[in-house]
Amino acid sequence: MVKKLSLFVAGLLLLSICTFSHTSPHGKNLSIHIKKGININDLAGSTEFKNRTGKEIRPGDIILVYGSTWIDQVIKKIIRSDYTHVAGVVKSNEVIDILPFTQAGYKNLRLFAGKADVFTCDTLTDDQRRKIVDYVNRKVGTSYNYWLVVWEGCRYLLNWQWPYKTGKSGLCSTLWADAYREAGVDLCPEAIFPSPRDLADSRLLRKVCGLK
């Protein structure tokens, strides 16, 4: 029991910092000012990444990120998944995600090249994609939810879940899961607060390609 509790505490600490490896080389989140009013013309795939991957990447697509640092390795063991972070496409070459000690914000898609896979939902309409993008745009500037990190830690390490309301904040994976729910698509109906593993296992998502 002591060993399990020690692992639990260590896991919570690691979960809170696991995504530092997905920030810029200087450790800063590359967030920019909030953007509103997505145009229908922005719903075209990323030309640059389509040329490099041979696949179309569209706004609303999910980016599941994996890493090779020692922190990533521990996180993978805790949640039993190769993926430790989630972002999502909002327009050509631009994504939105959220990291510890930062707020939800924009990043360039190429930052994830070589360490992420692209997943899409084939049933999404253009209107649903707009709703997903509009939702995450409204969430830019919201804070990271550390209590939800504790909740996820209890879920995976102690098999314990309790009623909890997140309010306006969330995690990288819940941000995008909630965006899909806003558009009427529940990617993980069995998970209240989906993790990167839950999204990767979703029957509604199909892997399109790896970012190169």
C-alpha cells in the first residue's frame, strides 16, 4: 500500500509537469491573442502538411502527442498509453491546446511534427467543425485545472472517481472532448473527463497520419 501511495503521489507530480516537453525550446507556451470569426474558407486543410504527409488535415481534427523524455515514459506507464498530450486544429497550420502553468492558447502545428499523430472524425459535418472550432476559440485564455489532474490520478492509480465539476478550466484532453460534445459528438461516452488514452481509443476517431 505504501508503495502504491508513493507511486500515486509521484504520478500526480509528473502529470502536472508532463507536458513541459511540448512547450517551445525555451520552455514558454507559444500562445497568441484570441482570434474570433472563423471563416468557411479557413476550413481547408493545411497545404503544407498535406504536401508532407499526403493527407488532408482539417480544423476540428485531434492531434495526439507522444514524447520520449523520462517524464513522458512515466506518464505513459501511469495512463497506459503512448500519448501524453492533446491539441486540436483550428485553422491551417494552427492548433489550440492547454499546458500546466499556462492558459489555453494558439500554437503552430509544425511544433508537433515528428511527435504526434492526427486523428479525424469521419462523421463530422462542416457545421459541426465550425462549432468545435468556435468552442475552443472561446476557451482561449482559460486556466489549467490542477484538481482535475488529481482526479485523473485517482482514476488511474487508485481506480477511484468522485463527482466533480470542472467549471471553466480543464485539461488538454477535456478541452477537445468538451468541444466535440458541444457539437453533439461524444467521443468518449464512457469517460466523464477523457484522457489522451480515451481519445486515442475512441471508436469515432480514425488515425489519419503522423505529423512529419
